[in-house]
Amino acid sequence: MHTLLLHVFKQLEQTQIRYCVIRGYEELETLDDRGDVDLLVAAEQMPELRVILSQLQFVRLPSWGHAPHQFYVAYDEATDRWLKLDIVTEVVYGKPIPTLATDLAAGCLARRQPRGETYVPAPEDELITLLLHCLLDKGAFAPHRLARVQALRHEVRDEALMNRLLRSVWAADMTWARLASLIDNESWSALLAEAAGIARRLKRGQRLAAVRRRVGSMVLRKPDRVAGALQPRSLTVALLAPDGGGKTTLATELARRFFLPSRYIYMGTNIEASTVGLPTTRWIQKKSRSGSKPLRLLTRGLRFPNNVAEQWYRYGASYYHMLRGRLVLFDRYVYDAPGGARKMSLKSRLRRWALVAIAPEPDLVVFLDAPGAVLYARKGEHSPAILEEQRQHYLGLQQHLPQMVVIDATNSADQVRRKVTSLIWQWYAKNLRGDKSPRPKRRAALGDR
């Protein structure tokens, strides 16, 4: 079982928080990074639970319009695993928006039973809640759910309790004897046909509440698409390193494996590595080499303004992704130019000013540090002396960039990725709790070199 999940269960037990894995316990051993753990928790203990999850570096994901669900995610560097918790304090059903409330939560928690390192509902409660989940939320029986329903049917021991539960949520003519017969005969179509009657039964006495839930969720889900502009949940990360430091490999893997939506933006001049760019760039590069002499002169003159425009375009793309609440990974940045401004030509200083003017200040700057000799052995570009000079330039940026973190890039690519992933997630945990330390102004960070 997931190491971090076991730690969560241990903490909940020690703090005496009443909870249970409401469904899917049998799947915990094979849980992957995109699966989640469904927990039912006593409502009055949610504040205490939030404190515990915060201490364990869980981040509560903004989830407007998804009540009663609360989603928490954490990353475990040691095992390189993500863990998502889907926490509810009441048992509510409905598709696509849960609007059909029940009073099943109290009974599930009161009759919960220990299993392994955690707690699960009693068979009677689990069977009822699982059937309602299949009928009202999914409208179908997945194969693994069918197997669990059949197993629970034989674990039920309290017939009187089953009849009470059925009377509270099902149509009036449903009894445990009839339900057991339907399961034994694998009459899944007949069970699915019960969904409409159950929905009508649950709507009695809560029609206004159901409408309020539906409308409220629909209204809140619309702005959630651009909630990054309303509640900051994006992060910009600039990856720095001389050639051979592993920036591109790291950025590509982070974008592919990070739990939250992310975008990788290459900021260098290698057109083959470009991920976001202008269509004019490739044309200018081609014509400046193989066109007629007047065209070559023209396109060479266009290189400078096109380069500046392309970088602005990339910045614009980054702002768009930030508004959407995505992680933005910059491969290279305006910090890349070695040497002080006094050593630059007027053209280089003008270009630098144009790029700095609208560049977003990264929340986190990661420098992948390795000696010049190691970098040369990896890629064979430049010379160890030049690479070491670049390295010292980057190390010198620390006095201007308090958000800069130096990572030992002599480790394996996998170790580096794990460390950087953990650093990024620590930032999310801090920022989304609302205690993010103020950053220096962008001009001080970008313009003093």
C-alpha cells in the first residue's frame, strides 16, 4: 500500500478522527498515481483533519462546484508517488452533479470496522452505498464493482439493518430478500432500472435543496475554468544550467509526470527545440541562409525584431497558462546571458531590456549545478573552462534571486526530477495555504545585473 497513505491512516488513528474508506479498499494495493482514495470523515472533525493534511504537505485543490467533495493531493519524494484524497462529510449522489442527499454518513461512521491499517464501512453500509454509487452516479456496473457487490452480498449478516437502510433510500417495495435475489441472479439490468425510483424517493422533502445544489454547482463550475485569475494556483519555474545540465530533460519529464496541468516553454534560440514560437522564425532562418542576396540581407535584419517578438509571444503564452492555473516551466530564461551589462553591446543591452520589460518573475528559479568538466563529459559542447564560467555566472545570481534553489545535477536525472518535483510541491503547499512569503519586486530581481 502507498507509504504516504499508510502514514495518513496512522495520523488519523492517533488523533482519533472518525473516518472510513467509503469504497475501493480492495483497490488500495494497486492504486496508481491518477487514482484517488475515497474517505468519509465526520464533519465536525474536518478542521482538525485539514491541519493534519497540511502538516503532511497535502494541497487542497480548488474545486468550485464539486461540493461535498474536497480534493487533497501530496507528493512523496522517497517513493516518487502522488496521492489524491477525495474527502466527503456526507453521502450525496447524482450525475453529473451530486444533488441527492442521504443520511447514510452517520451510520457508516458509527458502524465502521477496522481492516488492515484503516477502517471500512460495515458490509451492510458498504453494499448500500456502493449500489447507489453505481446506479445514481455511474449508471452502470463496472466489472470490479460487480465483483465487490457479489462479495458483499455474502458478507451481510444483519438482515434487519439492511431492510432499514433500504427503507431510507430505496423504493418502498424493495427488501433485502428481493435485493439479494437480484444479485444472486445477476439481474443487473433490473437493478439499473431501479435508479429512477430511488432518485424520486430521495428527492422527497429536499426538492428545493436539490435545485439549490444543482444551480450552485453549475454557477461555480463556470468560473473554475479561469480560477487561476481569481485564486492564484499557478507556478512559474525557470530552469537554469549550462549546456549539459539536463534542463530540457528535466522540463520534459516534469511536464509529463506532474500531477497538476503544466506547460513546458522553451525560451532558447534552437528552433528544433522550440515548443512555443512564431511561424515567421523558421522562414526567416531558412531565407537568411539560402535566399537571394537581397532577401538574405532583409531576413538577417529581421532576426532581431522577430526574436524579441517571439520571446514576447512566449511570455504571452505563459501569462495565459498562469491564468488557467497551470504550472509553467521555462527552459532557459533572461538570466542566461553571462557577464555584466557593461560587457554587452548596445544591441545586446537593447534586446535584454526588451525581454526583461514584460517577463514574469518566476516564483521559483532552479539552477542545476555541476562542474564544467562534468558538463563537458555529458554533451561535449564548448569547453570545460567556458562551462565553468557559465556555472559561476549562475551561482552568482543567488544574491539577486532569493527564490533561487541550487540542485546538485551530478546526481541521476531521476534523482534530480524527484528533488525538483518535491520543491515545486512544497511551494504549492505553502502558497495555497495562503502563507506565501512576499517576493522582491520584479525589477530588482531581473534588472540589476
